[in-house]
Amino acid sequence: MQQNNFTLSILTWYNKQKRILPFRDIDDPYKIWLSEVMLQQTQIETVIPYFQKWISKYPTIRSVAAADQRLLLKLWEGLGYYSRCRNFHKATKIVVEKYGGAIPDKWLEFRALPGVGDYTAAAVLSIAYNQPYIAIDGNVKRVMARILGLKNLSNRNMTRIKNYLTKNIFTDNPGDFNQSMMELGARICSPRDPNCGKCPLSFYCKAFAIGEPESYPLSVRKKKPPHYEIVVGMVWRGEEFYIQKRGEHGMLAGLWEFPGGKVKIGESLEDALYREIQEECGAIPKILKKIGTIKHAYTHFTITFHGYHCEENGTSMRCQQNSKWIKPNQIDEFPFPKANHKLFSILEKQGWDV
Ligand code: SF4
């Protein structure tokens, strides 16, 4: 039967070709869940060292639930999408308090945890608990659009993809089936250069039969992301400088940073720095010298980030509720956004002193 052959073909290929990963072929639901959270929007190669470091510090779900969020964010530093870390922390607390530390194996209960969407629920429940849910990530969408010859991923076509996968999922081991489809998308059926000659599913693939499989699905042209000029001040008081914690919601929530912000159109960098620090800390600092300029790209926008050494100038900084004066050797105790780390690298080379 074609259905069985499709399933058999992909699983046979997967069993021979799958990469050995620290979060593969394990049966601990906590580690499987953590890896799925880390892998969202992030390459496997990037995740591996983060996963290993995290597990060595927090080997159990209870150890995460009991941890200080600042330390968790510090471990997550550089991985991006920090709400994943905060939500995972919240969810582990619920698992410990409400479910006695056992990760729920029922869809509605697991799906209701903070940060758990359809994809994560399906991936974790299929891999950890052998439940026949189909997990559709970006790779699987692309593979299936090609198999079914779909030019777009409309709701109707997504339903066709789900139905096809539901019909073909290997119910004895749905976790392997889901992972095999993702692995194929990551390693063989790449967006621009699918290696159809090595594909175990070429026999079933309409896009391959038609020709130009890379044109399935049609790529949606993305708008150029907006760009912002950001200016920040490293305000010194003696041997210490001022940092403040971002709020609990929104982008980079819970991370620490220097005071500063966006430069308005027509405003000089220095004027923007005076204005921002006065708004945030009630004092206009004295600008001493520029540290440097770095560029950084976030998912939805890019920034040019200008850093300055400053010092208090008569009026003391009105410290925010969550703020600290720290010495350079204390930066490892706080999680900072990646752009700040690029500035720290400049400071390491030129020296932290003014
Ligand atoms: S035959 Fe080519 S296009 Fe089709 S699924 Fe395989 S790699 Fe992708």
C-alpha cells in the first residue's frame, strides 16, 4: 500500500541517516520538552551547547521550578526569544505545583501550560508519550507542500497537509515519524536546493515530478525590517556603573541593560542620550567618551547601537526599582541582550575604564 510505503520509506531513511543529538532517542519528557522549546526559531547547532549546559545545571523539572529566573535567563543569554525561557520557567512551576512534577500527558492539560502551542504539544506528546499527534514545523510545511504540489500554505492547503500526515503517521512510533519529516526538511529538502536524488520520498513528490521543486511553496517576499538608531550610556559612579532591568513583559523582558533608547529623527546622538537618561533616571549625565558602535539584527528590526561612557553630573541618578550599580567583573551575574554583549566585547579590548 502506498500509505505504508510512504511511512516505511521515511522511517527507514531516518533510522539510517538521523543525526545523533543529545536530545534525541531519550525518554525523559522534561528534556524532550526543553529541547523543543530551545529549538523554536533556532538552529540545532546553536541549541546543543545551551541544552547541555542547562541540563548539567538543572537536571530535573523541579530544579528549574525552584530556580531564580535571573539565573535561568543568564543561561539562556544569546539564544534569543527570551519569553520562551520565562514561559518555560512558569510552566515548570505549574507542573510541580499542580501535577506533582509529572509533565501532563493529556493534550488539554499540556497545551494549557505557558508557552506551549500546538506544535510543541504535538512534538512533546508524540516523542515523550508516544501519542499520535502530528507536529508541523516550518520544515515539514515545506516538505509537504512539495509532496502535495501546493503553491501556497492557505488554510485549506494546511488542512490537506494535516490530513495527509494524519493518514500516514506511524502510530507505533509517532515521535520518530514526526522527527523523520523534520529531519528530511532540515537535511534534504532544503528551501533553495532540495537534494531530490537522495530523497526517500521522491516517488511520492508532485513538485519533483513537475520539476522546479524549489518553487514549492512560493516564497512570500518579506518587507525590509525597520532600522533604529539606539544610544545608551554606561553611567559611572566611582568604580561602578548603572544597569537597570527591563520590565516583565515585552521584548527582552527580564534582561538587564544600560539606560538609553531610540534616537529621534533629526536628533543628535548626544541629545538623544541626555533626553533618554533624563526621562529614565531624572538626571542629565556628563558624556565622557564614545565606547563604540555596533550593529545588531533582531527578527523584526535592525539596530545601530551607540554606547557612551558617562558619569553623574551634579544630580544623582534616580534609580529605577530594579536597578543596580555594578563593577565590570559582575556582568556575568546578570543576563544582558546580545547587543550589550557586543559592546562588552569592545570594552574588553579597549579597557573598561574611561
Ligand atoms: S523529492 Fe525533492 S522536493 Fe520532493 S520532498 Fe524530496 S527533496 Fe523535497
